[in-house]
Amino acid sequence: MNWLRKLFAKPQTIDDRDTTQSNAYDIIGGDKVIRAIAHDFYLQMQTRPETQSLLAIHSSPISDSEQKLYEFLSGWLGGPQLYQQKHGHPALRSRHMPFAIDESMRDQWLICMRAAISNSIKKPEHQQVIIQAISTLADNMRNR
């Protein structure tokens, strides 16, 4: 019967979250900040010599990857579930399985993400909490 309910359920709206709940998305500045993090993340990756092997495994155009990161971070931080609405459940580990992700790749990814978070989020305490959570997420992506 669940399939029947899903079939006749009204489509999700762009912002299907409970805005009465306090969450990281709202606390750090919402859509504008999430977009800035995603943009700066890929800018960091493209300009840092130590992250070129990470950049090499990303397909072109890089703007597609930036958009997907923005959509994912929006939902992951408590905002609209943009990625899920467009692509389904993130299933991050399985989506990243085709790529050899070892400690070096994880560390390169974290270099870019830490810089993007530090550049985009104003309060150090908010930066710290998000970096801690995303570091755990990044470590779970390792498959080598």
C-alpha cells in the first residue's frame, strides 16, 4: 500500500522542511552561504597544486559537480532536500564507489572543504561543528 500512497502523494515542494526547527542551514545563512561553500570548494580544488589529483577524477564541466554539491549540502545541513528531489537518495558511498578514494583523496577533499567552509561561514563555532561532521562523512567515503 505504500507504493499506492506514493503514487498519489502530492509532489514535494522545493522547501519541504520544517522551518520551525532550528538547523545548520538557517543558522549559517541559508541558500546564499550553501552556494558560496559549493562554489569556493571547487575553486579551491582547481587552484591548489596539492588537490590536482582530486580535480582529475571530476568530470567536466565542473559546474555540474558544483551544482550537485550545492544541492546535497542544502539538504544535509537541514535546508530544502534539493538533491533528493532531483536525483533520489544521495547514497553517497555507492555513488563514489567507482572512484579510488584513499586517505590522500579524502585529505585533498577536506583541504578544499575546510577552506570553503572557513571562507563562507562567519562564526568559528559553526565552522568547527560543520567541519567535524563533514570530516566524518568524508572518512566514510574511503574505499581503499
